[in-house]
Amino acid sequence: MRADWDCDFLFGLARFFHLREFLSNGAFAHALLSEMSCF
């Protein structure tokens, strides 16, 4: 289990970039999600 700040960092990134652009970059988003396991 990861520390909470990892998930906060992930959502901070998603908010910093436009969420649609962030999610549209599938490879980047998938790598981040699989690395941090927030979902």
C-alpha cells in the first residue's frame, strides 16, 4: 500500500494539467495509475 501523498500527487497532476488532456494521454495515465495503485 502506498502513502496517501502519492495519490494526492496524482490528483494534483491531473488538476494541474487539464483533466481531459491528462486522461487522453493513455500511456502516461496508465503508467501512473499502475505505479501508484490509487484506483
